[in-house]
Amino acid sequence: MPEIIWEEPFCGEGNNCFRIGTDADGNAYIAVAGQEDTYLTDTAAALRNLIREIKAGKADHLL
């Protein structure tokens, strides 16, 4: 398991919280807060694009 440095949880409306993390190799991770052992991983660019889409209201149902 890679060593992931997690940021503080981000909570959307309705108390849906997730965390974003990175590792030393530049990979990005996203997980439900409190369940960081079960995560999705991708490049930092892909994760950044996902977050932009969520903030733009295109994927708010994911939160």
C-alpha cells in the first residue's frame, strides 16, 4: 500500500465527506472520509478535472 498523505476532509451539502490524497510518485487518491483504506486512484490531472466538474455542478450527485 502506498504512503498516502491525506488532506482535510471536504464535506458537501448533506454531510457527504471525501478526502483527497497524494503519494510521492504524484498519484492522486480520493476516498470517503473515514474509509481511506478503500480509495480510487488516478493521475492528479484526472482528479483535478473531476473536482472541477463537481464544483461546476455537473456531478454534484457524486457527493
